[in-house]
Amino acid sequence: MASSSRYLLLVFLVLPFLVKAQYTDVINSNRPGIAVSAYAVGTNVIQAETGFLYEKRNHSTLNTDASRFGGELALRYGLLFEQLEVIYEGTFLKENITYKNFGFTDNRTDFTRNRMGLKYLIFDPYKSAEANKPNLYSWRANNKFQLKNLVPAVSLYGGATFNLGENPFYPEDGTISYRAMIATQSRLTPKSVLITNIAYDRITTDFPELSYAVSYSRAFRNPKWSVFVEHQGIKSDRHSDLLLRTGIAHLFSPDFQVDFSIGGSFKDTPMRLFGRTGLSYRLDFHKDKLVPINDQAPKNKIKKKAMKSKKKKRKKNKLDF
């Protein structure tokens, strides 16, 4: 009962500020998966999500072996509105690839991801106070899965991918191409979240890429720890893939998270095995511009006083008569 009471107390404290804002007191990171949250980081929040990756690739048809090592960086900033953020995403890799049929090894180094865009939340099912209203009589009702929880928050993303010079990973692409995405997020229970992304990338190139990602995350009993499982599909004339990854994240403080994940492919053209580790950190300069619901009470008091004064005038006029 003590834990449920603390939970209800937390709900009541946070509820007034959730009516029109999506900023949270705890960091909102897209790591350790690749699926992007529908929610922004909040105005005047600067957030970095960075890490390292290692991958082994074996292609059965081309008869090649490859290893990749690289770094990842995502920078997110809450811009102008609570619903809007600007995002930079970069992945820089060094690949050693051996062509067994020809008996030689080649090296290539460049960005496999170098893009910037804007993401805007167009629909939030928890925007109203009524949607966030807890059941005061049942702890189970507040924590169990309900069909209404499937209704997701929805964001739209628009951005561009940049090639700096001749990129050996994408030699056919031009300097700039475009990317569009829909991101959804459903809070299934207080401890579990479902995120989906559908993206259309490198739109103006000869090899546009359609992809999707479905990610499920769940917090442990100790909410500082969480696990996730994620499925990703990629379809392009240049490259198609089906991937599965899983991992764990630990929250060291409200502004600092570390993560680790592993994954692989379902096919052998190429067969892929990879691991990632990294951290997320934010500089929080957010200031809540909204007035809590409870602070709107004085307006009601003013109205009541005005009504009382009118009644008094009416009584006085009757007595004078």
C-alpha cells in the first residue's frame, strides 16, 4: 500500500504540468535502440546521445568478411515549442572488408549516417488533464494494460542527409538527399512503452530507402533499470535487411543514462552481428512557462467576489425602494 500511495502522490504532483507540456524531470533518450521517441526533449534542453559500435559482417553470395568499428552521436535541442525539437544524427565508421574470391582486403572510412531534421508532435493523447486522471479507488486500474493505452502520441519528422565529398558507403548518392518519418509512442502501462517508426530516406537518390522499427521497452521494479527489444526492417534496391536487437539501460541520475545492446540479422546476405554501448546526457535549462491548474483558482475567486457584490447591490436597491 505504501508504494501505491507514493505512486498516486507522484501522479497528483506531476499532473498539473502535463496538460500542455511534455518535458519530464527524467532524461528522455532514444538509446539504446534506434527507434525515435514521439516526444521532444523540452524547450531549452540540450541533449547528447553518444556511443561506440562494433559489427561483424559475412556475405555468403559475395564471399566477403567485414568488420566495422565506429562512433555515434545524436544532438537534440528543444526549440521554440514543447512539441518541437531539432536533431542531428551522425555515425562515423571504419570498415575492413576482405574479398575472399580475390584474396585482398580493402578499407573504407566515412559517415554512414549524417543528417539533420526537425520533429514535431502533432497529437498527444495525454494532453488533457482528464486523460491523465488516475483512479482513486484502484491501484490495479492505474497500472494494468487498457485498450485506450494503445492510442499513440504521433510526431512528424522532416530532414536531410548530407554526403561530405565522395562517400565510399554511398558512392551513387549526391551531396544532399531528404528524409521523412512518422514516429508513434504508446504508454501501454506506467512501466512499458511501445514505439514505432516508419521512415522514407534518401528520397531524391537513385536508391531511396523505406524502413520501419518497432521497439518495446519495460522498466524493472527498480525503475532505474530498463530493457528493450526492437525489430527493424529495411527495403531498398541497394540493400534490404531484417534486424533484431535487445539491450539494457541504467539511469544514474535524472540527466545521465548509460546503455548496452546487441543484435543481428535474420539473413546471410550479409549475416550481421553487432554490439553498441553508450551514454545519454542533458543540460537542462528548461523553464516551465505554464501556469499549474491549481494556480487558476484565484480567477474563480474573483468571479465569486463579483457575483457577491452584485447580489449586495440588488439587496441594497430593494431596501432603498
